[in-house]
Amino acid sequence: MAVHQRVLPTHFALFSDLDAVDLFHLQNTIKGTPEIDAVFLLTFREGGTLRKALVTMEAKRNEPILPDQIKSQIAYMAKQCRVRPGLSDVEFIVPVAAATRKPSRRLGIFEMRHVSVADGVAAHDARAAHTLPLVISKVVGYDFFPPVSGI
């Protein structure tokens, strides 16, 4: 639901510390180990340079967000950046978690500090995704008016 309501484009445009230039939704629901709820391609400005990152999104409704699952997503997507030619110019992975808790209808977005593809690949290849840093850089709550089903 967060994808269809364009929550992440709003978040990156208004609240992220990254200077977002473009955010493009690539895919919903990547099955496998780990599962990823959505992936976006982010172009952001750092200094005078445009950089690319994949944004992974883990969405939970009344369930805990599992840090090790997010770390595994970072390592997996970083590895994909090395093996898929179309992703070879991606330099970072930006993990994001989205969560709701009943009875609240508020959607919490937890943006984490970006991790370099090189660090993610190293963790993937060493089977050490659990060692990747996971630092929350921004937390924002979103209320939908009128209420949106599914949130």
C-alpha cells in the first residue's frame, strides 16, 4: 500500500537527509532468501555528483522489524549490483522499513544510513550480513486522510 500511496517519493523529497533527485519504483515482492517487499532506484546529489542507490523496503503490519532480515536484504541487493549489468552503476543500498501498529493507522518510515555496495558485497561473500551497520537516519510518521485501507 505504501508504494501505491507514493509514501517513499514523498519521504525522500521532504524528509530524507539525502538530496534526492529521482526515485523510481522498480519492483514489488522479490521472492527468495531474503524476501524484499519493494525495490526503488534512487538518484541523489552528493556534493556536485549524482549518485545511484537501490532503496530496499521492508513493510510490516503488527509484526516486529527484524534487523538481520534488513541486513540480509542489503547484502543480497549489493551482490545483485555486481552480477547484473543494468545495476553496475549503483553505489549504495539505502534500507527503509515501514511499519504500522494497530489500533493506530499511522505508518512509520524508518530510513537507514546508506551502505556502500562494496561493503554489502563483502558481507554477502563472507556470509556475514549480520555484521553490516544498521543506523536509523530518519524516522517519520505518516497519517492518511481520509484513512486508507491496508494501513
